[in-house]
Amino acid sequence: MYGLGVYFANDIKKSNRYTDTSKTGRKMFVCDVVLGKPELIDRELRKQDKLHDRILPAPGYDSIYAKGR
């Protein structure tokens, strides 16, 4: 969806949709995430010419926060 990276959600229901339903059951890692100074991305990223392959935030930012719908 947004390219390479580690993804977190602030809603457990959203994260639950991405868990595996294998024989061992669903597993989820719950943690606090410190973003530092996040670069806010609130526009469409699913188009081919957008940020799919970008793995680092812009200079001056510590992380990328892609705002959900």
C-alpha cells in the first residue's frame, strides 16, 4: 500500500485485519511508538508516481506518518 516499512495503527481493529489466521491463531504485537518529528502524509499514495519506493522521511523529519482515512 505505502511501500517498504514497518506499519502501526492506533486502532486495534485495523491491525487485526492484517494478522495471520494460521493454525496457531492470530498474534499481535502491542507497543508504544515514538515518532519523533513525523512527516505527515495525508494525500493519496496509491498512484504509481507517488511515494511507494520512498523509505526515508524528508530531511528534518524522523519518521513518516501516513494519515489513515
